[in-house]
Amino acid sequence: MPASFNAPRPFSAASPVYPHYLPALHKSGRIERTIATATIAAVGIGYGLSKYKAIKSEKWQQEHHVQQEQLFHNAETIPATVPIPVPTAESSRNEALENAYGDRTSLSELEAAVAAYETRRKN
């Protein structure tokens, strides 16, 4: 046997790679890695935002619940007071109109209202 068969073949990084489509596959991995990284980042941001929104919503509900409890507690402890209406020019005018026109529950009040309306219309 010749000695050339036992000698290892020299390896070089600059030697061409066969078949010729392998370099294209190597480069396409970079694109896939970039897309995968962007997808993972987008999913992570979406998850973080949804978690943040859920926590804020829960916190708001708790605060709202505490406020409602305080309102109910205050309503039970403080007696209800009816505000006394303060007479104003507009309320006295409205009262005069109601007196003039009546509530129209009876025929006499309706006739008085029509008479008051016609005298006012003539003036």
C-alpha cells in the first residue's frame, strides 16, 4: 500500500464547501434567528403589558370597593338631612306661574288657568 493513502488530508477553512447550497442555508439561519428574536420580544412585551393592565385594573377595583364601603359607612353614620330650598327670583316666578295656571286637576282650576293665560296674552 502506498503511504499517500494513510496520510491525512490537510483541512483549511478557506476550502470551498460542497454542495453549493449549504452557505445559503447558513445565511438563512441568521434571518430566522432575527425573526425569532423579534417575535419573542413582541410576545414578552405583550405579556408584560397585559399583566400591567390586569394589576392596574385589580388595584382600581380594590380602591373603588374601599371607597364604596366608606360611602356606605358614612351614609349609615350620618343622618340624612334635607336641604332647605333658598327662594330665588326664578323660583318665585315659577311659583307665581304655577299658582296662576294651577295643576289642572279640576275643571275650575283649568278655567282659571285659561283666563290667566288669556289676560297675560292680551297684555
